[in-house]
Amino acid sequence: MHEEHRQRLRRCVIEAKGETDGALREKVFAFSAERSGGPKDGVELPGEALPGFVDTVARHAYESTVDQVEALRTEGYGDDAIYEITVLTAVSAGITRLDRALAALKEEA
């Protein structure tokens, strides 16, 4: 059951209409999962600002800064795209952490 809900949530955030394209969303989702302890797929994100922003949000969202958002704007991301990237990152990090927690519980059982 968990897997079905996980996949549905993933599809919702990646396939929804928005400012960012599907390929970028897939990369952001995978990059965030890597940063949150998921599988290491060697995903690279474009630009200079995006990797740092996604890394910060995935690992320590409270440490993200206005300067990081401004850097994304400078690279051409609008507010809607930045919001989408933030949501993708947070959902991916949350799913990854839940998966890790459930795996740990299975190991204890």
C-alpha cells in the first residue's frame, strides 16, 4: 500500500502542469532523494544556483536563504518555478526519509 501512495505522490508532483518541464522535475526529484540518503544516481542539475538550493532544501530547508532564491531568479527561474522546485525537493526528501525509516523498522522486526 505504501508503494502505491508513494508512486502516486511522485507522479503528482512531477507530472502536474507548471512552469518547469518534466525532465527538470525528474532531475530535481532524484537529486533531492540522493541528498536525503536515497540511492546515488549521479544526477546533475543545470546552472550554478539550482544544485545548492536543492541541496539546502533537501537537507536543511530552514537554512535556505533569500540570496539563494535571488540567484535562481538571476538564472532565469520565476517565482512559480522556484515554488515548484521547492515543493519537488521537499516531497522527494520526505518520501526518501519515510522509505529509510520503514526499511529500518523492517530490519528491527
